[in-house]
Amino acid sequence: MTQRKVIIIGAAGRDFHNFNTFYRDNAAYQVVAFTAAQIPDIAGRKYPASLAGSLYPDGIPIFEQSELEKLIKDFDVDECVFAYSDVPYEAVMNISAQVNAAGADFMLMGYKNTQIKSTKPVISVCATRTGCGKSQTSRRIVEILMAHGLKVIAVRHPMPYGDLEAQKVQRFATIEDLTKHKCTIEEMEEYEPHVTRGNVIYAGVDYEAILRAAEEDLNGCDVILWDGGNNDFSFYTPDLMITVVDPHRPGHELSYYPGEVTLRVADVAVMNKIDSADFEGIQTVRSNIAKVNPNAVVVDAASTLTVENPEMIKGKRVLVVEDGPTLTHGEMKIGAGVVAARRFGAAEIIDPRPYAVGKLKETFAIYPNIGNLLPAMGYGEQQMKDLAETIDRVDCDAVIIATPIDLKRVINISKPSVKVDYSLQEIGRPDMEDILKDFIAKIK
């Protein structure tokens, strides 16, 4: 039997999962390389032999995606599997054209060959874009389940940006665990809100091993909550599938991969941010939900803000710091920090770009449409240093911190600052209690 040679096109997440679930022990294929995009400093490493299995005693090299066409020819590749998320359809098909022009087949894997079945009930929370409000929706669900006496273990979509072997299975139950696992700002933003609410969250690289560990967690486990990332679909077979949509980016729910997949398979669509979106955008998204998934239950919701010391915003020249991925590949222009600045009467939102240094300057070059917001990039120590220096250099009266964690805990911010928190608030019925009532009844 002739092996088919494969390159998996990824970003240190779905790519590794597709390999682990379909290719790792499959002798009909030889994965010759991964490519990396979206996330800095992934290329140049290897997917280690300890995770790659017996067919790959030397591990698998990871290259920059820019080398894709050359790699196809050098390795005589038969097929390329596209395996990262939050990508416009035009970009996906552009990559497909590169692959086909180099002589290889182009492939997108669905959930049949990649989803893992749990022994516990699973709720999956996904979204049509990065920054829709998926994490706050997940937190709302956890709070309801815990109020009903259920033990919830959250599992987060992968963000393995460090030592892949050490990150095979990670468990976070305390703030100290974030330090223990050398978390980046991006990781802390996702894990910390869970542990501060009293539930355990897992993440890592090998999602079957993670699932089995979560099911047997020492704190007990009644429900697995899949807390999705970007706009990817669930790694686990859901018993209840919830997708969050964003009327600030109307139409994106039908034009980004694989966000449309998550909408089409949803049992529930949560229309978030209707308190700050315009009517036309809301109606466009509502119409698109009905078009592709008329059986989905729609929950209307607001992303409500809590602002400490709002008097520090009124009349001030402010720097707004928002979640990094939401601004970069999420392409979001209006986040919680902007909403807070407008609501509480900021005189001006200062453009940080003239003050950016180091890797943050590179980020603005790669994503020129970010505008006058500062992404809280912290994928590594140097990025965190550059973020702190950039904030220090900006000529402003105050800093609005609209990230899921308080940046002052992880970097030094000498300027006066205001923290903006946000949470999901359902408007009208059905609400999340209604949605979860039958699910809870079945497992109690």
C-alpha cells in the first residue's frame, strides 16, 4: 500500500487535534509536516515524538505557512489538510488554489472523524467569530449548572504555545496553576475567569487524554463544558450545542470558516451584544440564522459592562486595551473598552500605533486595520515586555483595560487605569435557565 503524504496547515490547535484523532496511528498516511499561521513563534519547532506516536519516532517538523508551496514539491505531498479557524472563505480558497497549483489535493475535515465521545454529558459553546462573547456565555452556563449542584469541568480549545510535551494535559484549579504552567496572557484570559468562579478547567494538546482526565477529575465531574476557541467547532460530541453570533459583524456568520459550521449544527444560537449593535445588523444576523438553521432556538443577550471608577473616563484622553486575538484575526473594531469609553464620556481614544515598540509594532504591521485600539498581545515574555513599554509610552490620561483578566496583575502599568468587566445578560425569553432546564433534568 502506498502511503499518502500529508501536510496539515494549522496554528497549533485544530491541526494537532486532527492529527491525533485521525492520522497518528493511521499507516495509510504519512504526515510530513505541519505549517503554522496566526500565532507567533510556532514555526521552527517539532510536534514531539512522544505525542506523535510510534509511526513518527523523530516527531514532525513545523514550518511557516509561507513555505507551503515549496514544501508540497519538496516532500512530493499528495494532500494538504486545512486545520485552523476564524478565516474568511476567500482566504481559505486562496490557500486551496496554492495547494492545487502545487499539485496536491486540498481537504477540510469534518466532525465525523475528529470528534471524541465523552462518558459524561457535554455542552459545547462555540462562536461564529473570535470575540462574539463565547467565554462569557460559557461562564453564565457554568454558574447556572453549579447553582443546581452540578460539578462542571470546562475544557478549553487548545492554546499550546510553549513546551508541547509538558502541555499534553494541563489542569487549572487555582491562580497559582497559571504560573505553574507558564501561561501566556492569552491563556490566562481564558482560564482565570473559570478558576476564580470555582470550577476546574483543562487544556493542552492531546484532547482524548484531556477528556479522560477531566471525566475522572478529583473534584468530581457531572458535566463537561467545551469552551471553544476562535470559531472552531467542538472537539467533543455535544449533547447540547450552543453557538454565539455577533451583530456587530453581520454576515460574518455565513462567510468565515468554520464559523458557519458551528451555526449550522447549533441547537441554540445566542445573539449577543444587542444592547450596543444597530438594528440593521441584528436583523441581518437573525435572518441568516433562520436561513441556515431554522430549528435553532435563539436567545437574545446583552454584553453588560461593569466599570470601576467610571469618573476616571469622563472627559479624559484614554488608551483602550482589548483582548489581542479579538482585534487581530477576530477583526473586531468595537469591544467592551470602546463601549465603556463612549458611554462614560471619554474625550478621546488615543491611537497607540505611534508609540508601539518591538513585537507590538510588528502586530500592527501584520494587522493594519486594528485602528486606535491596543491588542493585549502576550504570547511570550518579549511581547509582554513590549506591551508594558507601549502602554507606558502612550500620551494619555488613563488606560481602559477591557481584557478578561486585569493586566495589572501580570504587567506593570504605571498610568491611572480602569478595569472593564463584561458578562452575559439574557433579554426576554427563552433565557439560559430555560435552555438548560431539560438538560439538567436528564442528568440529575
